[in-house]
Amino acid sequence: GATQIMTGATLTRPQTPLADLATRLTRLGLLDRVPDLAGAPDYQGVTWSLEPTRPGDLHINLLGAKRAPAAVRRAVLDGAVAVCWSKPNAELVEELRAQGVPVLEVNDERRAMSLSSALLHGFPSKDIAMIGITGTNAKTTCTLMTAACLHRSGMSSAFSCSELAGIDHATTKPTLTTPDAPELQRWLGEVRDSGSTTAVLEVSSQAISDARVADVAVGIAVCTTIGVDHLDVHGSEAGYRAVKRSLFEGLGPDGVAVFHGDDAAVVEVAAGTGAIDIPVGRSPGSVARITDDALHFGPEFARLTGRPQAIVPITNPLLRAHVLTNAALAATAALVAGANPAGVEAGLAGYAGLPRRLQVVTRHPFTLVDDMCNPLSVANTLEDALAPLRRDARRFLAGISVRGNRGIPMNAQLGEILGGILVRLDVDEVHVTRNEDFVGPVDWATDAEEQALLGALRSWGLEVTVYREIRPLVEALHRSLRRDDLALLIGAHRPAPGVDMLRELLAGDGRRALTNFAPSADELLARAAGRSSASITKPTDRIGNRP
């Protein structure tokens, strides 16, 4: 198993025998051929593909036949003690064996990467009550709300999502929605060693399909919404839903599935896997029931979970429509994990919104609203949020990003919904971009996706100016915006550069807009998780703060 060595007060890297890993890979049917590991050193880290390798690392090859040999040789030169590889080059295997570097020939490199990382750190999630939050939208919101409820209940806890991660009071900026397996298992090891007993993890569909969470012992799984996403990874809507469902299928009879019971698509994904089902909603059959002023956890909730009955008042005016549903899901997961009703109430009361979720970035000299284009938000709350701002505005300008890699139907639906809202709010200018100067090629919009959005917008009689890149769209807004105007930037990609670009252009021509952010993105995130923004380390560049 994994061991850690103390030298004075310094904790060295963990280390695990390769033979132990080979035995476990064989048990799972992952190892095609067991190499001679007599005298092989322990491995002390796991790296993959083109990542830097440290001496003592196990190198996982995820590259194709052409690029793999050079990357593997580089990893060995940098100190890798073994290589994990599917269908390796036979000549290179002999070359490495001559150097005393064994090759573990596996049939699933990503699954092997997860297992080797978890083994190295002693399968840390088994010592932590793990809550996994998945869904098409609202994963980050729900993760942060759950974290706040746990923290305000006095529980020693940790959380990780696309915007922020934290262990107890300390928080950091992550790099992925769900970290890769080596980083995730290292983080879970830190959570365990800190004494935290509960952790909340945002789980993306890519993370599930890449086996990043294959060795994470999730005991409570939450499903927020189900739409269409990441078709490049999953191939179809059915494939996407099957991946999401696998998280709930892994819970087992002692696990708890928390899900929006009023949404048929969510029920199809999350319910009936053999776990304890806790549907959350307004319908009479909900185990956790939502009303406008409170969340109700009655006798059936107590019977299924072993937790006390409770009523949690809703005092935060921001908790309405789909945001209230997110709050209810978070509260339910937190209560199942051991939070108390007073802590849950306090955690939800501190929610002040999130960056790019209908965020009013500034009100002077014009009003700027930034939104990441959650379809539920667009359909249910966008018009209500914009209407009072529009009444006070001289003109209304909209900048919209096509949703690449989301399919034709979704863009058509989005255009239909947005078009109606823009017409009813008497929009003056509509600009659309494919964001090709910002997003990667995988998320570039196809011509068909763009035409689906444009066709729906134009069916409302709107005149639309189209750009391939976001920069010229922002420049057009910059030229048009004047005092008392309202501007909307709406697009799915995170982090969106539109606000930064606009601020840069305004600074260049002497206009002092966008200097009074209220509050900063870091502060919003920290408050949503029940923490202080002062605790955040490794921050991204901040756009600005209220003076």
C-alpha cells in the first residue's frame, strides 16, 4: 500500500510498490501482461502525456502511436520509474526494459491512471463523506451552496468546483471543473490529512467518462439539470445521459441520490438505480419540498435518511425560480451529510450570486449585465432581471455568443427564447459572435449551429450583426455605448473575456466605466461557499473592486 515518510518535520512524497499496483490492475482486468517487477522501485507520483515528470513518477501514456515514443523517452529521461501504456511499441518496450524501466501494458490507460493515483494516496475518499454534484447546468452554484451549508454548520469540510476549491477556511483557484485523477487524489489526500470529514465535488460528464472519479467513493450524488452537452465527447444525447447516470449507478444501496424530482429528464438520469432516492421539488411526491418561503424536510425524509425533520426558512431574495431549486438541492445534500438546519439557513442566506450568472457588473456610466447563458436562466429569469434595468435605460444593446458543440436544436431554442425577450424589451442593437478568437477548436460553432441561432433571432424581426470573433463584437459595443445605456453580454464560455476587453477599451479612451464592480468575482465565489475572499490563494486577475 501507500506509505509516507517523515523526515524531521518534512513530509516527503508518498510511495507505493509497483507490484501492488500490478496486482490491483490485474484484479480489475486492466493489465494485459504482468512484467517482471523484481527489484522495481516504488513509484512516488503519477504524470501523464506531456506533463513534466519528476524522478520516481509513474508515467501514463495517453498519446497516439506517433507522438508516444518521444514523450515516453522524455519521461524516462526525466526520471520515470515505470510506464503505463496500452498497445506499446514492442521495440521501445525492450529498450525500456534494458534500462530497468518496466512497462505495464494495460487496456485502459485512464482507468489505470485513476487507480494508480488513488492507491498512491491510500484511497483517501474512503475516509471522507463525499458529495458529488453533477448535471448540465448549476453544478458550480449547487457545489458552492452545499459547501456554505456545511461550513456554516460548523463541519470541517472541503469543496472543489470549476471556479473555486477549498479545504476548511483556505481556498484556491482550480484549473479544471473536475481535476485530473492525479491532482484529484492528491487533493483528496490533503482533505483527509487536514481532518476534514466531508467534501463536495463538482463532477463533469467528461470527468466521469475519463475515469477521473472512478476511485472516488461518492456516497451522496446530486443531479441539478439535464440538457445536451459535450457531444464531441459523448457522441449523442443518449450517450451523455448514460454517462451521467453511471455516477448514480455507482452509489449502491447505502448511497443517496438527490435530484430535481419535477424534471422528467433529471429523474430519468438519477432515479431508480438502487440508491436511496430523495426527489426535491414542489410536487406532492417530493421528499424534500420547496415552497416560496421555506424548504420542508418531513417524515419521509427522516425515515429515508435517518436525519431529523426540519423546516429551513428562505430569507434571501436572490433565491427564486431555478436558483431556489439549486438551493433546495444543496440544502438537502448538506442535511443528509450531517449539516444542521440553522447552518443550512445561514449558508443559503449568505449567497450573493455568482460571476457571470446574470451579474450586474456595473451601473455607471452605463449598466452592464454578464451571463454565461444557462438555458434555465434565460428561459425563467433573464427577462425579469433585465426588465427593471431596461426601464431606466436609454438604449439596450445585446452581445450574444453562439453555443458551439451544443447542437442545432439547442441553438435554435436559445435563439427563439432570446429573440422573444429582446423584442419585448425593445432592443436597439443585436450582435452575435462565434468566439473563434477565444474558445478552442473543439468548441467552435458550426455553420449550422450559427444559422440555427441567427434564424431564430431573425424570425422575431431582429437585425443581427455577425462576427467570427468576440473582439470586434466588443469593439462595436464600445463604439455605441453611452451614459444610461444597458448592455447584455451573454455566452456559454467561461471565463468570458468580453468584460475585460470592454474595460480595456474604455480605459484607452479615457472613460472611467467598469471601475466600480460590486462585488468582485472572488468575493462572490467565496461568499457563495461561506468563506472569506481574503482566504483565496493563487487568484486569477481581478477586474476590479468597489473602492
